[in-house]
Amino acid sequence: MTTSELTAEIRTDHVQIANGSLQIDAYLATPTTTDPVPAIIVIQEIFGVNGHIRDVTERFARLGYVAIAPAIYQRQAPGFEAGYTPEDIQVGRQYKEQTQADELLSDIQATIAYLNTLPQVKPSAIGCIGFCFGGLVTYLAATLPGIKAAASFYGAGIPVWSPGGGKPTIAYTPEIKAELYAFFGLKDASIPVEHIEQIEAALAEHQIPHQIFRYGGADHGFFCDQRASYNSEAAADAWVKVQQLFSKL
């Protein structure tokens, strides 16, 4: 991202989203404009709403969006935030295995409802972006009627797994209501090429507006500049594509 893109003055807040008796911690970044603008929900990796996720949230706000990152591990580990060590990965995966698809969708629906209470948010103009586990969750979130555009980054397991078990995430494809962009690194050992092809075929079969982007030199986590797998060229190209998608909101 170039500095010329960082145009809007922003403010940031730690807020809570009510979902029944559950209070979901979230990081909110808003431009200081008073005009209604679209909103973006940023879905974390397995590492919680950490520095990278907060940075992405702020980047969207600087582009003029209201952006919010809800803690999708609120039910398992309130306040969880981790780095990228092998130990962090192990703990993050343990929490991922404890999640349930219906609870994740409920929490994202509550986030949509929260955004719609903000006067700064343009009605019916909400997008979603997610990375790693959040990429898979974004694929699920694309089924929610409040999500108009979704960007899924290297979500492993979509054809074969769903949080909490049951039908795999790809089986939700007919329910997708958003335009969906999906981003994959072809060096990503956690996502076989045949999985990417299955996702693309399912989206095409069910006539979901979509684009699939493959990056030959990129590994898992290529968008995160705090990980050893960061690929600046792939990340820059993907960021342009994401902005093109969300410009339609």
C-alpha cells in the first residue's frame, strides 16, 4: 500500500458487540468524515485480533471505510492475541477446533447489526475480508444477506472441513449472496491445488459472482507483513484487487 492511499484521518476504538448475553470485543476504525460510507468486517487469523489485524482494519478506515474486527474467539478465549511462533500456532489451532459454524455466523450477524446502528455506515453496504482461518469464515459469512462483497484469503480446508463438524464449508456455496474474491498462494502446503479448483468449480456451478486469484510464488500468510511468509508483490496485487471489489459497495 502506498502512502498516497492513506488519505482519511481516522479514529480507533475498542468496542463491544452484543449478541444475546455474549459481549464480543471488537476493534473499530472509522474515518472522521460525517458522510455515510460502506463498512468492512475484518476477520482474524488464528492469532486473534492482533497487531496485523488491527493494522488492516486501520488501512480500510484510511481508505474511507468504517472497519471493524470482531474477536471470533470470544467464546473460547476472551482477549486472546498471539504472534506467529510454533507455540502460538498450536494454541490458535486449538481454539479454531473449538469453534462452531453457527456461532461464528451468529457473531458476524451481530457485527452486521452493530454496524447498521452507526450513523456513519451506509445502509446495505457491508463487505467482509478474512485471512487464514478467517478466510474460511469469510466464505461462510458470504452466505449472510447483510454481506454484499467478500474477500477470502488462503482459507484452508474449505472443501473438506467446517467449524464444529458437519457438512464441509464448500457445501454452503449455494447459499452465498455476496460477490466473492478468493486469494491463494500456490506454495501454500495447507491448500492443495485441487482444493482451489474445487472451490472455483463450486462457485461457477452455482453462478456466484467470483474471481479466484492464484500467486505462484506465494505461501500461506503472504498478505501479512509480520510473517516470514510475507510476499510483498503478491500482497500489493491482492490489495489492489480487494479495493476493486469493495469499491462496488
